[in-house]
Amino acid sequence: MDSLGALRAVEYGYLDEGRQVYLDHTGAGLPARAQVRAHAERIAAGCYGNPHSVSPASAASGELVERARARVLAHFAADPAEYAVVFTANATGACRLVGEAYPFGPGNRLVLTLDNHNSVNGLREYARGRGADTVYVPLEAPGLGIDATAMDAVLTAGFPAGPPERQPAAGPGLLAFPAQSNFSGVQHSLEWVARARAAGWDVLLDAAAYVPTNALDLSRVTPDFVAVSWYKVFGYPTGIGALIARRQALARLRRPWFSGGTIHVVSAQGQWHHMADGEAAFEDGTVNYLSIPDIEYGLDWIAGIGVVSIHRHVTALTGQLLDGLRALRHTDGRPMVRIYGPRDTAGRGGTVALNLLGADGRVIDERIVGRDSAARGISLRTGCFCNPGTGEVAFAIDRDVLGGAVRTTTGTIDDYLGRLGLPSGGAVRVSLGLSSNTADVTAFLGFVAATYRDRTPDPAGLSPRLVC
């Protein structure tokens, strides 16, 4: 048994003990038993209070929070003089902090790739509300990578001459894109960071799907803002993410409100306030001081295994999965699976989006797969994964249809899909991680073969689709 196999048996043994096949690592990582024990032992052995004080209990909490902050910077090889760590509830909260405080205005732009999670897509509402334009960079089918020509054109485009009120308020604006797609697993080139910044853009890198199995070196790749969720990296604790921001970029943000913990001084009667410096201005109220120290332990846990080892492990399993999916055939030779994104492990992470095909060649409704896999103890994800842009490209939905007659606020999701002419509302996502093994891949492939070969399941009676 290799080292990761032994680790699975000891630290993630609850999977096999409970006969669970967990294939949703892009949704959430899994905690090692050692992580949970370490949390319980720390809480039981000490007294920790709200950090916003100088009492012994507060000082104990504050010291552990600052240690975790330093450990995050070390994990990403980030210079503490250049980068700051703001603890948030998740990657979504990190993106929101940037969106609400970024100096959007008439004359500058928000540039988004079509491959983005809705937590990033939502930034366009902040931009729109302040008069900035939003531009989407298309993807190239079938690989679902960024259209490099279009990206270059957007990043290097000049701004039309006009009156002062239409000139950029903060340079060209903000580019936001994912290091790895949460839909397709495509890993987009991090060279876009340097190219955008050289052209004057600020860059928000969504690293939530990337950092669980890949190293991100902020001494080499230098985005202005990075969003992460820690439960995706090592499973525990949930409810904590981080915005890792260049201090110069953080200083340019202007929050539209203040709260407890974010100000140096404030007057109620005078109606004025002075924001705190650095991280404190962005951590609203009391941080989760009982769980933030678990980040330090989690990062030490990952470091002990080795990010390179985790990456190799997941890449090998992803290759096995892709090979197995391509080999699945109905008796007449028709393929049973349609894969979205790269056909092999080059340029992709451990996330594979697919649709299963019935004996008649049509897509099997993803709700059927979700229902049947759950009955077999398999945890995976179905739908559009809060990433509508990639889905629109993967399913070849015409832009005119999306922007025209289909646009409505009435009816069900199934009504909407009917107007689009889609037989299914999304894809099936299988994603691998640190605790995955070959048996998990084999179990999924065996489930597909045994359940759907030479069959065309009837979608009647399925429950309504979940909202993306």
C-alpha cells in the first residue's frame, strides 16, 4: 500500500467504513480525523475569547489568528510586506469584498471570462451600479479554454476619448478569472495575471478550485486579489475562506459601510468615522477565532503530505477516470459518455464534467444520474455548478437565444430549458481529491456500466431541478 493509500485507510477510513464513494471534491474537501482531534484538543485545553481586547483570553485568540494569517502567507510564498490575508466566510465572501469596495466608475471596465463561478459573475452588478461596463471574454470549444485572441484584444484595447466624467476612475479596471474551472476542470494560464497587470489592470484570481491540488506561488504569480475557501483544500473547518490581497490594491478599495472591528474611531453624533488599516478594515465584527487556528493545522497537514504528491495522485486518478469513461460503450458500439473540456490530463485538474448517453444516443437527464448514484452510495454533483457561462458554451446554446425570447422571470427551470431546446439541465461532475483512490474511480465506472448500458431511462416523475 502506498503512503496515500495508508493515509486513506487511517485518516479517511470513515469512507470505506460507511461504504461511501466520495466524488465531489470540487464541492468540498474531506477532513482527516487528525484535524478534528486537533481542534477538539485545542478547544478543551485552553480559554479563548473575543480577540478585540487585551484580556488573557482575547490575547490567546489573537495570537492564534495572527499565526494562521502568517501560515497562509507562507503556504503561498507571499511576502508579508506585499500581501495581506483577510479572513472571510468563504471564497464568495472574498469576491464580494472586492466587488463592493472596488473603485468602479464610468470609463473603466470589469472583464470576466465566460468560465466563472456565479460568485465572480455577480461582481458585474457592482460594476453596473457605478457606471462601469462589463465585458465577457469567450471560451473556445471544445476544450473550453479562454479565447486568447479575444482576451488580448480586451486587455490591450484603448478607451475612447471623451469628457472627464467618462475617463477611467481606476485605470482600465478589473479582470476576474478562475485559475481552474469549477465546471470543466480546465486550468487557465496564470500568465494572464502578469499580462493584465502590465497593461494596467487589477486582477482577481478565483483560486478556490485550484489550490486543493496545485501549488500557487505568489512570489511568481502576483494577482492583486486571490479568493480561496479552506474547506475545499482540507475539508475542515467550513465557514472560513480568505481574500489574499496585495496591500497596495487593498488600500485602493473603499468600503461602502463600516461595522464593529473595522474602524479606529467613530462618532455617532458627528456622523464620521475613520477606517482601520489593512486587514482589520475588511473583517466585519468578530472573526471565527475558534476555527481560524485550524487553518494553520490544515496547511501543516497538507505540507506534510506534499502538494506535489497530492497533485500527482489526483492527476493519475483523473487519467484513469478519463480513460475509463472513453472506453464505456453500449453493445452496438455507441459511446455512453460525452466529456466536456480537455480529453486528457493536460491543462486540466481533477474535475471532470460529463453527460451520460442512452442507448438511443440522447443525453440522460442529470437528475436520473443524481438519483441513481445516490442510491448506490456515490456522492457527486449534477447541474450547472453555478457556472452558467461554461455550460452555455459546452451545450452550444446560441447567444441570440439566451439574450432574446428565452429571457423571462416566469415559469420553472424546466420551462426555461424547454425554451432553450435542451434535453437536460446540466452535466454530471465527478471530482477527485487527496482522499480519492482507484477503487472510487472503478466504482463509478462500474455504476455507469451496470446502470445505463443499453438503456434509455425514462425521466418521468423526477423532482424539479435545483436553482444554479
